[in-house]
Amino acid sequence: MDKKNILFVFGTRPEVIKLAPVILEMKKYPDLYNVLICNTEQQKELSNQTLSYFNLKADFNLDVMRTNQSLASVQSRILTALDNVYETNKIDATVVQGDTMTVLCGALTSFYRKIPVFHVEAGLRSYDIYEPFPEEIMRQMTTRVAELNFAPTEKNRQALLKEDISDSKIFVVGNTVIDALFCLSDETLDDAAKFFKNKNVDINDRLVLITVHRRENHGERINRILDAIEYLANEYKEHTFVIPVHPNPNVKDKIHSRLENYSNIKLLTPLDYPNLVYLMKHAKLILTDSGGIQEEAPSFGCPTLVMRYETERQEGIDAGVSKLVGADYEKIVSEAEEILSGSFISTRLKAQNPYGQGNSAHTIERTIYRYFS
């Protein structure tokens, strides 16, 4: 086949983590692909920080975010900025990952120019258009225009088939986030250990990792979550609760005002990828509303409580490696106490990670090669 210009479009840290293995795999074949990287900078600092970890650099930085802009405003800015990229460059295919505003805009801009869209992590569904909001609709809309849908699991494939997506456009490949975990060197993890030592964070078998940022958990829900964290911090003073605080002021201000005076709660700025993985590897318990952490934590045997009412990652629930607790104070407390009252060893999970084994990027590259051939 002729050499193809493949544009990767992303804007958030999870997108970088999950697309980096595919980018690195395709860069192994410079005779087949000219890889172009576009960062909308939907999460400017986080995405660029993570890119540098993988020794990657964007060819296009769009700098689209403005303080407190509406969803409609950010969509219009990304679409306009992306349209200029396509106008001034020959693109043969667009690769997007997941369900963010950047994903939808990348897919739409490509579709408008009749350029094929390849969707990594396709087929995740909660079937509630407001849980998660607005991601559920964004990934469904992206599916409608995608030529190749890379589904992490068979469950995701079945969801796509039910939506009348042609079986010839669906490929079960596992999740590339597992590939990314295997990119971590021992030296990198040693550096992470030094990082937390310098932050005076004790990494031992009484570590609790907490992340909360999703839009649907803003408002009253985050108050209930913070109530539960305060209770646990008071009851389990020998445990260290580490919270990388998301920069969104709707989250950041409330967390700091409620939790900053607890000696066993460590409020950190957003962590780079290796440091976050290091915490997951050593955590006794994880409380999160993140999608990616639901997929990564099982690789380390760490029990995970998902602070959402719906999840598109049902495989983890079915396998018993995670539990849905929503923003329900009683559920968060009772499920957390069950873990925290036991020993680290006794609470380790034995189930295999249902999301993949680390060969997803290679499978995706071979599928793209066959598509063009």
C-alpha cells in the first residue's frame, strides 16, 4: 500500500495513555505510516505532561480551553481549530479514543471531509444519556461515523452489533491501557518512589487512593463523597488517603476546603502517569469515578469502589474486581470499611484483568494495515 498519513486526535491524559501504545506501534513502520499527532489540549497540562513520558510530541497544539466555557463553546472551538488542521494537511485516516469532546469533534471533522475514522475503545455503553454526561452520547455518535471500531471486549462488540454496526467494522482487541502499563520501566517506578518520599507520602500497605472529577459528581454529590472520605479518615487514622486533586475549580475548591487539614489525607496536584500507576500498584483500596483506573487497577489486584451509578465497564463488576457505590455515603463507607478493616494481603484480588493482556496496539496496527491493503 502507499504510505498513509494517520492523524491521532486527543486532548486529555487518558486519551494520551491509551493512544500512545498505538502511536508507538505504528511508528515502527515508517514506510507504511506518517504518524501525525494533534493535541486539542482539552486538558493542556495533563495531556502534554503524559505525552512527554512516552517521549512523544504533538505536531499540532490547538489550545482550545477557556475558563468556565460551556460544552457548546468548547465544541465549537475544537471543531473550528481541527478544521484548519484538515484544511492544511492531507489526512488518510483519523484515530480517536474513548468518549470525550475531543473524540466527538475529531470524528465529526473527519466525517465531514469523508476521511475514515478509527475508534479505539469502541462499544462502551451505560445506556443512560446522563450517566456519564456528556460522554455516553459522544461515544454513541462517534460509533455512527467510525469505519473501524476497536472494541476492548466481547461485551462491547455485542453492544455495537445491537446498534446495527456491521460485524465487519468491529474488532475485539483488548484495551490499550494494559499495553501502556507494560511500558513502565523499573527505573521509572524507582523515580516514582523517590517522588512520593519527597512529598512525605508514606507508601505502605495502608494506602488509599482516591480520584474524583466527573461532571455528574459535581454539586451535591461531591458533598456526600467528601462526607464519606472525612468519616473514613477519622476512623482509619493509621491509613494514608492520597487524593490527586483535579484542577477543575468545581472539584478543587471543595476538596481543599473540606480535607486539607487532615494529617492523614495528602492532597496532591495532578500526577503524571508513572506516579499514578505507582500508587495503584501499592494501594490497599481505590475510590474513583475514573474510567481508566477501573481498567488498570485489576492488573495490580487492588479492590476498587466506583463512585458512579452506572458504568460502561461492566466487565470489572461482573468479574468482581470493582463495585459500584455511586455517591452514596452509606455504600461508600460500608464497602470501604470491609476492605480497610482487613489486611493488605487478605483483600488482594485473584481474578485476571478482564480488559486485556497487553497486545492490543499490535492487533490494532495489523487491522489498520489490512484495511488499507
